[in-house]
Amino acid sequence: MSKRTKKSPAASFLSDVDGLRRRARKQIEEGAVTSSYKADRVHVVELLNTALASEIICVLRYRRHHFMATGIHAEPVAAEFLEHATQEQAHADRLCVRIRQLGGAPDLNPAGLLSRGHTQYVEGGNLTEMIREDLIAERIAIESYGEMVRYVGTDDPTTRRLLEEILAQEEEHADDMADLLVTLDPKKST
């Protein structure tokens, strides 16, 4: 009876381990981007910088709303604004890291934030207007991130996962703002 050697599941999955090792050594200066990366790296970095600008605008708007909140409902709403500002800053930081991993540079120049970002910076005159503006911005972010996820597709799974994670949190933010709006102004929320 002849002995048959079985290939391990990993061996049958990976094409050429020796080839993978050679390419990793040869292309070390490329950092995280390997030859299997399929997306248009320049365009992905551009999309991520657009998302970065939008996140920074949201941080600034939410922080302003946090400090400007007044009235009987101000304390819990201001706390929500601050929590969202902190989470938007975390999104911006994660986008910067990914941009660098792809060999790009995060565009943090304040001069062009509003022209690069999708969201707007609208101050709002009272608590209800602030919430409405934040909800509008979150809805814009949701649509933008959804389009980015579809664009990246399977060509860049790491960026896609990052965008999907941020998208999920933007949806939570929109839900929070919608709930606050119904609580503070039920007749205007419909």
C-alpha cells in the first residue's frame, strides 16, 4: 500500500509560498501594499482624504454644538454632541493611518477642508437646529461612505472594512440625532 502525502489546507490554499516569500523580500519598500493590491491606490487615497476632510468638519461642528447647547435639554444633548465629536475624531485618525499605509499623505490643510469634504459646517441657531444640521451631515456621510464601500469593493478589503466600520457608526449617529429630534421637536421631525 503506497503512502499518499496529504497537502495541508494552507498549502492547497496558498499558491506558491516560496514565491510569496521572495516577493515580500523584494518589494519591502512598498510597506503594507503588496503586489496583490488591486485598487487604484491614488484614487483610494483621494477618497480617504475626502472622508478625512468630512470627518474633521464634523468634529468641529459637533464640538461647537457641544459648547453652544443651551436650554432645559442642553446637558444630555451637549454630552451626545461631545461623544460624537470624539468618535468622529477617532474616524479621522483611523483614516490618516490608512492613508499612510497606502503610501499617501493625510491632507489636514484647513484651507481646503470645506471644498474637499462632503459635509457642511452649519452652526444652527438653537438646539433643534443644531441637531437637524448634525442629522443632515450624518445622512450625507452615510451616503458618501456607502458609495466609497461600493467603489472599493473587493479590491482593497482593509479599506473596505474600515469604511464599513465608520459607516456603521455614522448610522448610529444619525439614529441618535433622529431620536433627539423627535424628543425635542416631534412636530418638525416628520
